[in-house]
Amino acid sequence: MSENWQQLLDTWTQNLKDNKLQKIRATTDVFDCFTHCKKLKYITSQLWESLSKQKPYNKSLIQSEKFREKGNTFYKEKKFDKAIEYYTESIHYAPTLDNSGHLPRGYGNRSAALYHLKIYTKCLDDIELALSSGYPSETAYRLLQRRGQCLYNLNNMQHAEDAFRLALKRTKISRDLDIEKARNVIQCWIEKIDKTKQIVCGAIDNANGTGEDSTGSIDNANATGEDSTGSIDNANATGEDSTGSIDNANATGEDSTGSSIDHNAGSESDVSISLSTSSLESDPEISYGPNKLICHASEAVQMLYDEHQGRFLTAARDIEMGDTLIAERPFASVLLPKSYKTHCHHCHTPLDLVTVPCQECIDVRYCSKTCQVISWRRYHHIECPYLNILHSVGVAHLSLRIVLVAGLKNLLDFKKDVTEAPCPDNLSVHSYGSGYSEVFHLVTHFEDMDVTDIFQYAMTANLLLWILEEAEFFGLDPSPDDKDLIGGLLLRHTMQLVCNGYAITEVQSCNVYDIVMNEDQVRVATAIYPTVSLCNHSCDPNIISSFRNNVLVVKAEKNLKKGTEIYNCYGPHHKKMTRRERQLALLEQYFFTCTCSACTAHNSQEDIKQAFKCLKCDGPLSDIEPKSRKRVCFKCGKLLNIKPEEDREAEAENLYNHGVNLMDDGKISDATKTLRKCLVIRENVLYKYNIGLALVKDALARCYAMQEKFKESANFLKDTVKITQNIYGRHSVELAHELRKYAEVLVNAAEPHTAKEVVEQAMVIFEKHYGTGHKTMRDLLYLHVNLQQICGS
């Protein structure tokens, strides 16, 4: 792209005359504003051509073939993980709608590598994808045999037999020179299944007659059956058997999409039982049952309304800490470009090596064929050619996604309801769903926004409208009124997202030599959640949010009495930002002055995490008093000027930053010395629970762990646990993350008993905040089981 979109907007804004700004400000509503700004005609055909000329990277037969050949090399070396990695790239570069054969061969070869790694369900998925995308008829028996072996290993005997019999049938059209040997191998599998069935039936008969358990006989049958696979594995090794063989042939150009492969029930369609459904997992269970009026919410929640607050949520009954109050899928969401290779473009599930491509571009990836199809039908067929433009428009990309998910017909039907009317105050008979109406009625803050921001949002809405027109979203003969309606909606949703957009995050672990785990909440996508948007803000919230892929799970962080308002935190949290910082951030983005309990009542705990140490009693000092320019000790009450100590802390901060940079560069010894100097200063001038002490001790823990000095590392982390608990509380998720890190180091320090105790503490906290289904909990449960075995309990 010749120019970044934001740079263009800034240039236009600087050159915009005051009278034009005044006219924009004088518009009556969002739709009037859009049509007025559209008439300014900043976006011309010439500009559009410049913006849209750079297309996303296209498919490439040459690149696909190169990646497949590299995959074949790793396959022959039995490096199956690396083979899968390159086969996946080959699949993503392979054109979808031609007859080259690259795509089905890529799926077929990847299925062979997956089979060797015993990842049978994913192998079945790839077999189905290979067959449905035109795998050559003459060699399709290989995939059908591999399907049978997967199903056999998954103990699905009937479907396995069906697959083998179909494979045997397909050998009749094969031109392979060793086809007789392949037939014999397939026949051996069929006979093995028959014997297994006979043994199972006999075992069941015996059990019915004697009351004995037949499990042992079945296991013995399986064990016996495994013996016969030796010859198959040997055949694989020589390339004679198709189960493990890979397709080294170049693309033949033949079209075999269905003329020779039977897709009737009992054949290829059987494999649908294994297709991945990552995006279709059930939502977490809601405490007290689902709410009859508020979609995605618990029956323990009720919605109220007043003129001052608008709509808000309260507790309809007493609620306990850890109760799940909301489990909501987004109306629409957009994956961040940096996450394209790591997360599913549709459901945002973290990806493994086995991914499904877009049929047109190589930019996006999916966890399953299901997500690929849904994504293409709903929105990606419009967005695909314009991803480079959409990457430059920020949160406005989500406004386009909202429009595409809603669909043109629904939006036009909704036209009669497009008003700026306030929501009704009597909500007892009104349900709150999960559809477009709920999204539409979220606040825009049109009256509060700076006029230059409104102008930029309107121009961006115009750009998005150009995309829709070019993609023929409106059909061949669009109505000007329909286009203005959609343009106004694009502007409206962009304004809404400034205040109602939700960052989908996940805890990502940065392992240093797989020893010390540094965990951060990393933003993966942006979404709109209408139900959660009903919650008002508090800097000291009583709920906590987490994600299971794109499902937002809201739990009570505290015990709540009936009638208590349910508060979310919009970002500025009293444990992480000062009152001054919070007030400024909320006013700038959300246009209100916060009057929550954390902002109206002075809390000395907020000062402690950044407090200097009293020179008289070692207690914590307050922030600088405005009048005296001194600090007061919370413990002894002394009023002190500590300018020298402040200068020393500035020196310590420089040492800390330098030490972390040295550590990142791998200069661990130098980093350790530098960070030790920082620690000496901070222990002399900072209060014992200052966050700065925790940061330098955490960095030293990492340095010592990288030098395999785990006991020293554990000692520093023990201190950071104490500081974290004092700052954030003994039930805080921050403490749980610190405990998890401490446990990992204790394991390496050969202190399994202590590590087990620490893991158990972390699990109690995580279960309250995240529930047992969260990935963090699953990882800890796995670690706990291993520690129990080591400790002998």
C-alpha cells in the first residue's frame, strides 16, 4: 500500500478547515454525519486504486511443490513433526480451484505423517480433505486403507472394515505395479478384523455364561492383532505399503473429483465422524442455570435501568466467589494479524501444526474445515482480497465484520428500527438476546467524541463502504439509500467499539530454556460481547473474565449479596494504576469521571506497591503531598523529604532495564551482576512490598534458572510470591500465576514436595477464577499428577 490509512486520515484532518469541522459537529446523528462526510469526497477512484492495488499473497504451485518436497525429505528421515510442518505450508500455498493435484497430495502426505505419530483423528480429517479435494482415483485406495487402519486403532471395527473393503474395491482401477501385494495387505486387515470380532463375540458369550469380564480377551485380541502389523510397518519402511507411503509424484493434472470415488453412505462419508469441531465445543456451564430474559447470563443476574446509568446488571440472589455469571460467544470478532499463524481465523482456537487453509489467500488459517466453511460464507469471501487495507483501519475492521455477520437482508429488514431512541426503562418484560438489535443499541458517545475523531471514523466508514461495493455486497444495482444506511451503520459500530470493543486475550508463557515461565495476558483478537457490555465500570471490580477460545467466561471474584451491582473493569484497575492515571484514562476513552469506591475512598494499599521506605521505621511512604512536596509515613506518621533516595531509585531503574536487556541478549553473567546492583539499591530505598523489588527479584530468578542454579532462583521467587500476595491479595489470579512460576522452578530444584504444595495453592485460586476447563488449570492438573507420582502420594 502506498500510504498507511491512518497517515492519510491525519493529513486530511490537519488540512480540514474549522468551518467544515463545525458542520460535522452540527450533524444531528450518526447517519446524518456519515452522509455529510461522504459528500466531502476525500476518497476518489484514483485513491481507491492506489489503496487496493496491493493484494494479499497468492497461492503458488511452485512454492507448494517446494514445501511438499521438503516435507518428503523429512518424512523419509522419519522426522514426522518437521514433515507435517512443511506439508502444512504446501497445503496453504496449493491452489484450491485448479486440477494440479497439489492440494489433495499435500493432505494425503500429511495424513501419512500423522499416522506414524499415531494422531489418528487428525489423520482421518486429512484423508477426508484429500479425497474431497480431488485425490487421484488410481491411488485413492492408499488413503482408504490408511483410514481403515486409523479406525481400527480407534477401536471402530465396523467402519474400519467398511474402509478396507472399499479400499479393496478401489484397487481394481489402480495402475500400481505392486497392486497385488497391496490387495493382499488389505485382505489381511479384513481377516484380522473378522478374527477380532469372533474373539470379542466369544468373550462376550463367555462373560454372559460365567459372569466373567471380557475385557482381558479383547485386549489379548488387540495384542495379537498388533503382531500382524509388523509386516505392514516393514512394508511401510520399504515404500511398498500405502499406509505409510507418501506421494512423490509430481502433479499429473488429472481431475478425479468424484468420478471414481464412491461418496455414498458407508464409504467416504463415514469419516465425517472424526472431523474436528474446535469451534463447536459446548460453552462452560453457568451457575444457577441460564437466565430466561438475558441471553448468555446466569439466573442469578438481573438487568435494571435508570436515566443516569442506563442499563446495568445486579445480583438477583446471593452469589459466591467463583460462580459463573456469563458465558458468551461474540456477535462478531476479528483476529489480530500477528495471530494469523497461531490461531484459527474464525474461532480463535490456538493452532497446532495441522491447519486448514483459506481457498483463496495464504494469510489466514483454520483449525478445521468447519471453521473454514463458516468463515468463508459469512465474511471472508468479502474480506479476503482486501486484508492489507483492513489491517490498517484498526478497530473499524470489526465494524465491517459486524455488518457482514449480520447480513445485508437482516440489516435492511432492521431499517425501520434504525433510530437514536433511548432504551425503554421498563425492562421486566423485555428479553436481552444475542442478535444484531443488542449490538445496535450499545452506546456510541457521538455527542461526547472529539469532532476530529468523528471525521476520521466517518472517512474510515467510507473506505469500508468502498470495499463492500467493490465486492458486490449490494448486488449489481444497489440503492443509494441502502448504501447510505450501511455506511451509517459502519460509522455507528466503529464509534461503539471505542467503548464496547473487548480484547480477547490468552495467557501465553515465554519459557526460558523451558525452566522459568514468564506469563503474560496477550491480546489475540477484538470482539463485541453485548451481554458483558451491560456491566458498568469499577476500578475495583467484583467479576473476573477469562477466555476459552472466543467464549468470554465471567466469574464472580467476590461473594456478592443480593442487589449488589455487578461491576466489570474497563482496563484501569486500582491494583495496577494510580487513581490519577485511572481517572485520566477513563475520561479520555469512556467520557466519564469514575466515582467507584476505589476512586472516592483513599486507599493506602495503592500507594504501597510503589512506596519508598521510611528512613525512621522502614514503613511505607505515601506519594508526594501536593502542598509540602514531602512524603508521609503510613506507619510512624513522619513527614520526610527523600530526594536522594528518589535519585538512587532512578539509578536502580536504569540498572534494571540494562540488566534485562543483557539477559535478553544472552549475557547472563553480566545481567546477573547488573541486576544485583539494582537489588542492593532497591532494598535500601524501597518499601519491602514495592513492585519494583518484585520485578528485579523475578529477573534474577530467571538469570539463575538459566544458569541452572535453581535453588537460588527459587529463593528469589519465594520473595516475589510474598510481594505479589501483599499487593494483589491471597485470592488473586496474579498470585496464582506467580505460584505456578515458583512451582516450575521448585521442580527443577529437586524439591517436589514443596512444588506439589505450591501447585495445590495455585490450583485452588485458578479454579475459582477460571474453572477446571481452562487450559491453565489443565496444565496444572497434569503437573500435579506427575508430582503426586514422584512424591508417592
